Amino acid sequence: MGSQVAMLVREVMSSPVITVRRTDPVRRAIRTLHGHDITAAPVVDDSGRLVGVVSELDLLRGEFEPDPRASVLPPHAAQEPPPRRVMEVMAREAVTVTETTDVTTVIDLMVGKRIKSLPVVRGEEIVGMISRRDLMAMLARPDGELRAAVEAALREHYPFGPSWDVAVHDGVAELSGPPHQHADHIADLLARTVPGIVRVKHLRRAP
């Protein structure tokens, strides 16, 4: 028998979160994203409140597209307008999720709204970001690494037994051991906490 994993955002998200301020110049925000190797960041106001999200593409457009303010400068003004700020190029509709949102809901949001990253909030606090890259990294974990992580989780909870033989194939964890209803249920839950495990199967062996 097998059970589908309900993978939660908190198990996959990137944290601590890197933010930019809405008053930051676009070039400073570009350096922030590039320096931290991220594709988007939440935008906060002076009190740290979430006011939008800015992506690599937003920032590139802000840096390279013609600035509409240049056409409205009076003739005696300098030809170059002041540097663009993040608030001028960011997406103001910040779609958010929480730490306990199911990853399948995140994927639906990404597809439906054509966005690559979502801020993760706990009340008013921004606690992380979840991106397509985070999800890909989770699914790309080798089976051997996943097997070791599942074994470690089981060993921590059951250091003196019962014991299971663990195998992982393409993200599916197979737990083999004598039938033990309560312990099997706990083992199932523990295996699911390993990011990259997509399903759990129980294979029975004779006691």
C-alpha cells in the first residue's frame, strides 16, 4: 500500500528571507539578487511591511528600458532623471502563502498567475520565499541522499526499534518491516517530512 505526501511550504522554502526596500535604487536591488543568487525578492516599506515583489526581469526592465520620466523633464533640467527606484518597477500585487500551505497549491498559483516565486508569511512577518528553483532542487535530490535522510529520521524516533529496511526509487520511499500499525503510521509521517520524498509505500516482511 502507499500514501501520497502532503509536502508543506516550510519544508522547501528558502529562509532566512532576503528583502529589498521599495526606496532602493534598481541597481542596488540587482546587486542584492545577484549576490544572493535569487531570482526575486519581497519588497518592504520602512516598517518592514510587505508591499510587493520584484523579480530579475522587473529590475532588468527598470535598468534598460527608456525611462518615461525623461520625456517630461523641463528643457532647462538635466537630461538624466534620477535613478529608478524599486517601487517604480515592482509588482504591487504580492501573492503570498504560509508555511503550512501545500506545495501543490503553490504550483497551482505559479501556473495560474505565471509567477516564479512567492513570499511566505506568518501573520505580518515575512519568513521565507519559495521559488520554482526550490521545488526543482527538492525533486532533484538523489535517491541515495533521500534514503539516508529517511533512515536518519526513523533512527532518531525509534533508536531501539522497531526497524525498517528503507529503499527509495525516484523519490518513492519503500519501508519494509514486520506489521506494526502504530509504528508504521509514525514511520510514514516521518518519511514524508524528508523534502524530495513524493510517496511512501509499505512492503511487508514476515515477523
